[in-house]
Amino acid sequence: MEQWTRREDRRLLTGHGRYVADLVVPGCLDAAFVRSTVAHGIVREVDCAAAREVPGVIGAWSAADLSGLPTCTHAAARLQDLPPVPHTLLARLSNEEAVTGREWPALAKERVRYAGEAVAVVVGEDRYRAEDGAAEVVVRIDPLPAVVTPSRAANDSIALFDGLSNTAFTGEAGQPIDESVWQGAAAVVEARYRQQLLMPTPMECRTILAVPEEDGRLSVWSGHQMPHRLRRELAALLDLPVDRIRVVVPDTGGAFGSKSAAFPEFVTVVYLAVTLGRPVRWIEDRLESMTAATRGRGQDQRVRLAADADGHLLAYELQIDADVGAYPHLGVGLPMQTAWMATGPYTTPKVHATVRSVLTNTMVTYPYRGAGRPEATIALERSMDLLARRLGMDPAELRRRNFIPAGSFPYQTPTGRCYDSGDYSTALDLALETIGYGTWRDEQERRRENPDALPLGIGLSCYVERSGGEPGGLHEFAGVEAHEDGTITARCGAAPSGQSHETTFPALVAQALGVEEDRVRLVEGDTDAQPEGLGSFASRSAQVDGAALCHACALLIDRARERAAELWGMPVEEVEWSAGSLRPLRDGSAAIGLAELVKDTGPLRVDDRFESGMGFPFGAHAAVVEVDPELGTVRVLQLVVVDDCGVVLNPAVVRGQAFGSAVQGIGQALYEGIPYGDDGVPQLANGLLDYLLPTAAEIPPIEVKDTRTPTPSTPLGAKGAGESGCIGTPAAIVNAVADALQPADPGLLQMPLTPDVVWRAARAPKYEEAR
Amino acid sequence: MKPATFDYVAPHTVHETLDALGDTERDVRVLAGGQSLILEMHLQRIRPDLVVDINRVAGLDHLNLDNGAVRVGALVRHGVFESPQAVPGPLGRLFALAVVNIAHPPIRARGTMVGSLAWAHPASEWCAIALALDAAIEVRSADRAREIAVHDYFRGALQTARARDELITSVRFPLLGDNTGVGFIEHRRTHFCFAQVAVATALAVHDGVIEQARIGLVNCADRPVRARAAEQALVGAEVGSPGTGYRLPDGHPFIRAGRIAAEQDAAPLAEPYADPEYRRNAIAVLVGRTLRQAATDYQVQAGNGATGGRL
């Protein structure tokens, strides 16, 4: 293992990973979906007859064809109709009112509401056959007018569901702010920001393989973040007891929040596997993913920020029109995350955030790395820079004056959060020192006096976010088991998709038990091996599962001492535990190891449910950019990210998370966006040539540093580390571009800052000119 | 993203290839580097009946000099031109400047220059260079061989004068004289994507004065464009010495040429993140900058820096 940074690296980096597409299952069929090419329309005809004639095609069905499909004799097959996609009310992120009457069909039957919505499924002997069949399905849809922005959809002139408003959810955090506060303030800045829709773009798209077993059970393999939730949702829609389904998450190539639901394709594949009595697999390809997988972000924001003449913040107001996509799912309530986090790291006494979640003719919005917190940070941090400029104050100084002081935690925010711990000014100071803030300001001055020099800008972004989950979803299940051969098995409810659990968790357990690291084996992502669990989301695995494993280790040690006490006939207080061994405290006889204890007394296993508090990681990001005003290109010269995720379990792993998420943050700031045509269809015909991700060539020097302020929410002290860059980096870059160009109208710089956007901002009146 | 069923042949001779292409009843496609064709087949935007793989055909991979020109065979890969010595003189330098903008190394190891000319994508670097340099497209069918002058060759996006039964065996570029400075600059959103705009220039200079200018515009219309009006405006201008800032001085002939290219020669189309107004701006800027690059190249290569006129 020496030459590899992580335990999973040998397997994953040498091509020995096993993903769902790699699993060999005799007789397995492949599914391909026929999708709507219009964004909104009435389905007139879906004719699969020709597809069924294609050699190698086993079956082809529209939604109507699937009603009353004769079922095979498989024990699970009690289904009549293809069930709809299960919605979820997890963590207050949706409610019954939002979803009633707006069910998401697994296959659209009468109406399509986004381009890419599946209208038929073809199953073949392999994916080639299935696609050949799919190409023969005749689909006729009468187009309706489409709406693809929440602002346009909100007036209901085009309704997605007849008789129902497009507005599926409203909410607020904090108290409304009296007009007198704004009128009495020395400085008020206002702006509108667009948080564009983004694609999570994991390297491996969505996957599922459903295998009806001979004993009547159903095995499901899927690249998934929440296997227990998937099992529960599939059991409900198949009307099966949960223990009749096993969900396994094999190696998974990324998720970023986008792989935690029972998607329409999953429902269809599982239904077909059960009714046909044959294994069915669906491996989403990139183009499919770009039309039919969930997207993140999607908010139109209006902000007002007020301060007194000394730069003390008085009030902050954030109005959010959120783009939910075509069907209400988790994305309905997700913008509340933005509202709850609107206060940011500042002592602003009055903060009010409102949310209006609006249905549009686009694919469904869903969590994407950051999930509501980037939107909160970008809105606030861009506004902080506007305010600093208005006050003629250094943006770093304005932030410093308003930080919640390190001695004020726990801190109750006006938007309903209770921050656990923080030291915001230390993070900012480290970021400024690392990037050489003063030196860059001097360079900026020098360039302003030289007409031949490209303009340079420096941008800051200070953030506080939330990790672990929401109340009701802050617990996790974990267990440890000691074996006769001296090895330890650790189990937990997490399901990794690239977060290095195999490296981090065994090391943690080894340390907690005082045994060698290579004796610990981790089992997760299999509902048979670990019957209960929540999964990996909200940057929770280290914070919650890590703490749960530590707690389980402590329980195991207690149990071992009890056993030894019984064995030796002495009170438990007289049994000493040290470095994986037990020893009588008084009589000086030899210690015995855990393995020996198990040999003498039988299997030793503890399973535990552990509850964490919410964690509030924070940090400060700083960027220096150079802008070519003639072409509008932005070159990031330097990026410094200082993150604080409390106690760090594995520095290399945390650094990887910080680096990777910063790259995705750069993506949101400069490159990524989904252009829609007037007909509501995404203009992405050439895949990732049309939706641009930053490549290795675009990545600037990124310096990753940290401060470490433990959370009191768990004994382990770790907070989430997975999403920092997506949250902190975009505003740093946008602020840097604004600093370089100084446009009077901040609304000109809407992400992604593509060359045409930046070119127009560079030509627009400057702030000084406009005053 | 799987191709529809197709037939496949891999001939060993040009003669066999032309026989296969002679079946004009069917949709027959030539596979060389495959970097565009295979993608289009995966997307099923092209569903050929027959794919003729020419990678085993003898004699198509030659790169040779012929009477003041260089002939590039149909199987010469992009990557060959990464060395400026692959082709003599300024032409080799221009190819080397341009080729690194073609996607990334794996694609350059497989894709071919002639394949790019056959595909005729508006954003192709080679197509605009061929047009600017008066290249000749050499084609053969089962019963004839002919040469298509490049100004007759491009007919629109992905449209050319090649007949369906014809194979492009090679393309011939006249070499550029030693008194020529060359430039190539590409503007794109990331290193991964197609050019929003790119410009190729070659300036023939005598006594510090531009005798002839050649300007090729990439992705500035539905097909490659030769900026003839801008070229004309440069003849007789002093090449000058390059400035140091990112902006050329006001009133400089290269700025004027850039504006003429953008307003008179180009016909830019709208695409996401690049409407025609932005594109015209980018064309003007890039033409100016590429001309300056060519002027610098001329001065450095010819050792003429000291004799250049004032800027």
C-alpha cells in the first residue's frame, strides 16, 4: 500500500474497480429509454411495434403498454401498473401540498414536461440492440409553449399542471425587515443575481442493475448515495417487505448529491426486472445524463444589504425565485437551505430570506455539491463587495468588522441556525497572508496606471455552511466486530462514491481500538451486511459515521472489558484496556488481545445508532484574476482556499475534497451553464463540448490551507469537508473579476462569466463614472 | 450513444477503396482518424450503410515535397505537424502554431489533416489555413483523378465539392517564401472545446513593407473564410515593430485590417455564449493580434528586427 495514497487507489487507479456496468450477470438485459425531444407537449402517440421487430429486442413499451403487462411467476410480481417516482419529504425539504396532483410518472403517458423525459423503454440482449430498438419507436407529441425560467413561470400564464399553480412551495427564514431600517441606513446596496443551473457531471453517470433471485428476493446494484433509502422506496413501490430487497453499491464514480433518489429509470428497470423475471440493467450514458439527470442550483435572487457609516451591517434581505424543474421533488424545499444560511458569518441583526419554488419545463432540480449553500454565499459575498465599494472600505476590513466573534459560539442566527463553533477572522487572515493580499493590491495599482497592462482584480469570499444533515437525519448506524483471527470488521450506513472511506474509516477504528490499521476491514454500501443506514450526503460521512464508528469502538471496548471481567471473575473496573489488549489491573498477569478474548468467549460485535448535531464548517477563499478586456477572457492567477472542517481525520483526503470542490467552484464561476433555446430545449447536442467543465489546462495554482476549530456536536470534533470549494470559490472569482473591471451595474456579471459576458461588462460604464 | 448497424470494409489499396466508394446507392463513409465520424455515428446523426476504413491503405501516409509545394497524404496525422521542422520554412511554423489548438494529444495522434478537410467543419483550423494558403485538394474516383482548388471546395458547413465516389488522397500546400511571417491565434472558452474564433495569417514582407497578406478565419461563418478585404487593406502597409501592450496602438493598420475582416469578410453566426456582435469584436481583436504575431515572426526569423519600420 506504500506507493498509494489511499487504500482504494490500487484498485481504482489501475482499472480494477468494479462498477455496475462491470458486473457479469448471465441472461442480463439492457434497457434504453426513448425520450421526448420537446420541452412541453401533449403525447399523441408512442408506438413501439417496429422496435419489437428489431433483432435482439426482447420488449418495448410505452407507459400505456405497461398497464396490465402480464407478470411472470416471480414471487415479487404483485404489480399491476408502473408506479410513479417516489417523492420524498426528507428533512422538511418537501411537503405533501407541493407534490399532490403533481406526480412524477416513471414514463410520461399523456403529457411531457421537460425535454428528455422518458416516454418508452426498450429492453434488448445488450445496449446496442436496445438502442437499435429505441431508434424505431414512433413518438408524436404536440408541442405546448414552454417556460424555462422561474421568473417567467411564476405568473402561471403557462401552467405545467392544469388547474394548479406553477409555484409549488413558499417559505421564509427570519423576520420581515421594516422599511425604516433601509431608509435610516448610511449605505444600502441592491442587486440581482442568477445562480445558473449546473450539471453535477460525475464521471460515472447513473446506474442500476436489478436481479430477481431464485429465492424470490430482489438484488439491486446501483451507484447510489443512500442504499437504504433506495431499498425502502423500492420496497414500497413493489409492495414488498424491505428484507426481500438487497441494495448493493459497488464502486461508484462520483455522485455530488445527484445519486440519492429512486429515479424514473430506476422505477422502470426494477418494475421490468420483476415483471419479466429477468435481470435488467440500465447504464446511463453522458448525453442521456445531460438531458435527463438532475441539475443543481437554479435561483433568481434579489438582495438588499444595509450598513451604517462605519460598515457595521444592519440588515440583509434575500428573495429567491427557485427553479424546481418539471416535477416537485427534493428541489422544492432545497432553496430553504439557502434561506436558513442567508446570515453567513456575520453579526447582521436583521436577516430575512424568502423562497418561492417554481416549476419550469426543465429537468428536476436536486442537490448538487453545496446544495443551497453556494447560492447563499455567492449572494451575500458579492453584496459584501458592493457594500465595501460603496463605503470606500477595503473588502477584507468590512468583513472583519462584521464577523461573529470567535467567543460567541454557539451562535443563534436570525435565520434560525445555531452555529456550533467558528473562528472566521483567523481563516480570513490566513487566506490574505497566503495569497499576499498587500502585494497584489500594489500590483493592481501599478497596472491601473499602465494602459498596456491587463486589469487585475482580487476577490474574497467568506463562508459558513452546514454539514451532517437536518434534524431527523443527523443519525447514523455503525458497528464493529472483533474476530478470532485478530481482524476487525467495521460497518456503517455510509455509501461512498469517491470519498476515501476505505482509507479513513479503518484508520479511525484502528486508532480507537489500538490495533494495526491493516487488520481493520470496512463494510458499507450493502443493505444485507449493514441492515440500517442513512448514507453519504451533506458532507456527513466523517462527521456522523466517523463519530458513530468511534462510539461503536468505545462500546466494543466496554463489552470486551465486561467479558474479560467475567472470564477472570473480577469487577469490570479492575480490567484495563490498552492498545487492543485487556489486562487485570492488579494481579500483574499477562494481557490478552481481542482475538484471544473472542476465541475464549465467542463472537464479539456491537451495533450502534449514533446521533450528531449539525456542523457548520467555514472558511475564506481568495482569488486573483487577470482580465483581457478586449476578448473578455478571465485568467485566474492564484486561488487560495482556507477551509475549517474541525478535526481533520486524514489531511490528504480532506485536501483532495477541497481541491476538487474548488475546481467545481471555478466551473460555476467561469464555464458551466445550460443554454436553452426558445423552445425550452437545452442546446447540448454535442455533450460536453457544449457544457464546458474546467480541464486540467484551466486549473490555476490552488493553495489549500486549513484552520481547525473542532465541533462540539460530536466527541470526534470533525465537521463536513466535502463541499467547501463549491460554496466558497465562485464568489471569490466573480468578486475578483468585478474588482478588475469595476462595472457600475453588478448585474452585468452573471455566472458563468463567459468571454462575451465579461467583454460586455468591460465596455459598460465604470462605477466611478456612474456616480 | 451506440452506432446503428453498419457494414465495414478495410481495403489495402486505393483501387479497392475507390471500388467501395463507387457504391453510390448506399451511404458510404471514409474512416481515417475517425475523430468526428465515430462521434457522429455514436450520436446516430450519421448512420452509414458502409464504413470504408482506409487506415490499412498503402501509400496514403506520405508527407513529401513536390516542386515548391508540400503534399500531405490522407493518413498523415495531426500530431506530425507539432514539429515546425515537419514542413520547411514559414509553412512549417504556421502548421506548428495551429496544430496545438486541435483538441488534445490523443486526438492529434489519430486524427488527420485530410480528414479535417473532408469533414469541413466551420471551426476547423486546417480548413481556414488551406483556404488562406491556396491549397489544392487532390481527389480520385474509380474512373478519374482531379484537383479541386480550395476556393471552389468549401460549400457550407460540412459541405464540400468532393463527389460521393471520390477519395481525397492528399492535399497540396504551396510553400511560403522565407520573407514570410506567420501567426495563428485561437480563442476558445476552455482548452477542450471548439474555437469561438481563430485566425491564421501569413505576411509576405519586402523592405519592411507588406507585399501580400493571407488571412484565414476559423468559425467566422458557416464555412472557412478568407479575409480578402482585410488582406487588400494591408498591402503596402509598413510591418513595423511589435508593441508591448495587449492593445495595438490606435490607428495601426493591423487594427484597421481587423475591423475590415470582422465587418466585411466574416459572416458570424449566433451560438450560445457568442452572439454575432461578440464574435465580430473577437474577430477584429484576433486578426489584429495575429497580424502582429506574424510581423514579429517575420522579424525574428528573418533577422529583420533592426530594419523594421516604426510602429
